[in-house]
Amino acid sequence: MVSPLVALTPEIQSAIATALGDDFRDVDPVLRPSQFADVQANAALALARRVGAPPRDVAAMIVDALDLDGIAETVAVSGPGFINVTYSDSWLESLLSEVEADERIGVPVEERQNIPIDYSSPNVAKEMHVGHLRTTIVGDSLARILEHLGHHVIRQNHIGDWGTPFGMLIEHLLEVGENAAEVNVLVTDPNAFYQAARAKFDAAEQAEPAGSAGDFDARSRARVVKLQAGDKETLEHWDRLVGMSKAYFNRVYTTLGVTLTDGDLAGESMYNDELAAICDELERKGIATMSEGALCVFLDGYTGREDQPVPLIIRKSDGGYGYATTDLATIKYRVARLGAHRALYVIGAPQALHLNMVWDTARKAGWLPNDVTPVHVQIGNVLDKDRKILKTRSGSSLRLMALLEEAVDKARALIDETRPDLSEGTRATIAHQVGIGAVKYADLSVAHGSEYVFDLDRMVALTGNTGPYLQYVGARVRSIFRQAGRDPLAQHAPILIGERHERELVKALLGFGEVVTAVGSEYEPHRLCGYLFDLAQTFSAFYENCPVIKAELDEVKESRLTLCALVLRTMTTGLDLLGIESPAQM
Ligand code: ARG
């Protein structure tokens, strides 16, 4: 967990540096949060080694020389030579007043960079599975956060819209007829279409003698050749298939409330015209060589069994290009054309080897300069209750859309129970916000590279580290303001710390800017989730212990209302950066 106060340490760092004097300017005080004080510095430990004195003595010397007037209440030596600094209430009050007056609630704006983010990237004529769901949700949150930090984010939805399967898909399309109901199924259950085409293809291929089950396989292969040659009629059929799948993807995106639009599509087909030149250039530069009929790149450090070098195949022996060639094109394009400073690929963890080989090849070719950082944001598997990889099956209750609908239904049951007083329409809206928010939060609150078990009942629960629990905080604050007949947006009063729970809440609120910045550089939305969960718990403890509307003194009431309003702003903004909506009431 991030300390809410590490961000406040420059003053302390420089005070310690001053106390240490010129000779020790380069001793970096290591600061970390402690349970009993706000921050702990172990400068003395590092220094003691150099001067050969006991760390506790060195720490005592530093404490004597420290000038933290106005910042710290107490400064004391503890343990083997730690320096505990306890911030003064007035210092915390003044810091939070600044945050409160800041419309960005303490989130700094960074120097603008171009950051393409490859995420979602499902395949045409196939069902999006929970893995796609997770990259979509994590990628969308990173896009929102980096944009909020001031960057130019360029969403790249690298859909799988090219390759050999399109031969059989187009032939199947022609056989069932362009306007048949079977084609429309692509929008609701794309796997059914894909599997029907696949079944025909396999049957034709296995048939003895060849051709006895029709020539579907031969026609499919011929169709691929036509597609690659740019045959006009074939391209029209292809376009129809892609169009249907886009409609399906957009249905999912709308349901999820993700920011992807058709303008963000940058599918595999976009790079067709580059692939031949990419292979030529790599061959000319001596980076790629022919091996068993295929054009391959062999890189140092990539060996498999028995130390055999692992090739990156960029042109197959039949002349076709594959996934690796297209990804060479993506990195080249993102660097040269999009001017990327960083390039994020939010894709499955098992693809790490693929990406590293692609990037190393691109570096060798001069397409990926050292000042551009490619990042693999690894997405871990989503498991079912038996800890097996959760699969969406065509027609079964595990279809992705069905899964999302089930989440909304569960949220609806919850709202029907807790808020029967609300109108039908309002309850439907809240159920959608809560159900979808629950699924998103479950994806975001675990480290993106770790596996987790998909359990709708746990996700939708109102207690624990869940989306609904956080959404409830905002709804609760709004209801406090409704009761008081006040507007949270208009609530600005001086912040006063009188009680321990107020102090804890102030410290928690001060940490927002730091955690958002950290997520923007570490790509770990789960840290923002952890922060918001902590904030929610700290707020609960505050609200249980500190009367707000019934506070005895007027200035205390105003300060507490201001804290509540700031909790609302921080929670709403934080959830929004995760892509989660905040219901007005729950
Ligand atoms: N379409 C691929 C899949 O479904 C993911 C593509 C990820 N992006 C990339 N540039 N390789 O697994």
C-alpha cells in the first residue's frame, strides 16, 4: 500500500539534508511510512556505516539539528536508528486546504507524451472472451489515467481482422447467403458462425476421397488467395464480416461503458501493405535469414530446448505473413507515425516472449530507438471456480454478454431489496452502474498480471473490497448533503483537525495525487483500487466516530462537511479513472 504521506516528504528530505551538513549531501534519506508515526527516515542507518558511529547516536545528532518547525509535531529516534516524524495538525490542515482548492485535487499534470495503448483487440467472427474483457477494462483505465495526467493517448484496438480463417468464413457466408439469419448471429453469438464454418472446413478436409464432402476446403484456400490479392468482390464480403463483428464489439463496449470507438480501430489488416517491405528490409539488413523455407529472425538470448535457438518467423514457407510480422508493423508505425514516447501493449501474459522478440528485432532494425519505451502490461488469466481458465462457450450461459447481464441482474436483486422506494427506472439505472462497476472493479483490483477467480456473487457484494462498496461511499455522502439540504459542490470551509479520525481522513485524502501519478508510471490500476478502498474504510471510521450534521460547533460541522465533500470528489474522480460510474444513490 502506498503511504498517503510519502508525497509530503521533500520538506523533510531537505531538512535532513541541511541537518547532515555539506559533507553528507549525497546521503539519501530513505523514507517510509510507519504505523505509529507519519513517516520514518533511516538516513542515520546509511550514514552510520560511513562515519563508523552507532546509528542511534547518529540519529540523535540529526534530530538535534533538524528544523521542522511548522511541519512536525514531534521528531524522535526509534528502533535501531530510525527518525520518526509526526506531522503537525496545522501543517496537514494547510496541505489539505490546498488540495481542496485545487480542481485536480492534487493530481499533477505531467509533461505531455504520445502514448499509444493497444488494448481490447478481439478477433473478428469470434466471441470476446473474459481475457479480452480484462484487457479492455485494464487498458481503458490506463487510457483514462494517462489522459488525466496530461498525455496524448492514442487508443489502438488491434482487432484480428485478417488471416487464413477468412477464407472459410467468407465461403460460409456465401453458402448461407449474405442476408440469412445465420449471418446476423455474428452480432449476438459470433462463435456460432465461426464454428459452423470451421466444422464444414474440417469435414471437407478429412473426407476420403478428397472432395467427397464438397470442396469447401479447396474453395476456402482459394478465397484466402483472392483476399490477399485484393479481389474487389472478396473484399466486400470480408468487409461485411468485419462490419458485423464491429457491431458486436460495440455492443459490448457500450454495455461496459468503455471509451473505445470505431475511430480507435487499428486492426491487423491495416498493416497489409507494409509486411512485404518489413521482411525485405530485415533480410537486406542481415537481421532475417531463410531457414527451412521460412524467413526467420534469430536473436541472441532466445533459446528453447537443448539450447536450440528460437526463431521469430516473419514469412512462412507458403509466403504468408503472421502475427509476428504484423506486430513488427505495429511498433514501427507507433514509433514513426504516432511519435510514441511510450507504447503500451495490454495483452495476455503468455505473449511476453512474442513481444520481446518483436521489440528486440525492431531495435536491431532501428525502428525502436532507446528513448521510446515499449511496455507489456501483462494480463493474467481469469479462472472459474475450479481454478480452470474460464472459457466463454457459444450458446452457453458463459457468453460474455450473458455474463454481464447476469452481473446486472444480481445488482438489480440487491437494489430491489435495499431501495424498494425508488422508481423502476432509477433502480434499473443503478443496477446497471453497480453490476458493470462490480465486474470492472474485480478485474482492476487484482494485479493485472495475476490470475483471479471470476465469482459474480463476491463481486457484487456490498461489503469487502468491491466496486459496490466504493460506490456506496459516494451515495452515502450525497445522502448526508441531501439531509442537510446542502450542495456538496458548494461546500468549501477551512479544514480543522480535532480528533484522531479526522486526522486519519485528512492524511488519506492527501494521498490521491501521488497514487494516480504512480499508476501512470507503473501501470497498476490495482494500486488506485487499494487506495480508494482504504479511503472508504477511513471515511467509514470517521463517519461512525465524528458527528457531521450534529457537530456541536459550527466551524467543526463546516469542516466535516468539507471533508465529506472532498471524499465524494476523490471517490468519484478515482472511480471515473477506473472507468466506474458513481450512482447518485444506492
Ligand atoms: N487479437 C489478439 C488475441 O485475441 C490480441 C492482439 C493483441 N495486440 C497485439 N498487438 N498483438 O489474442
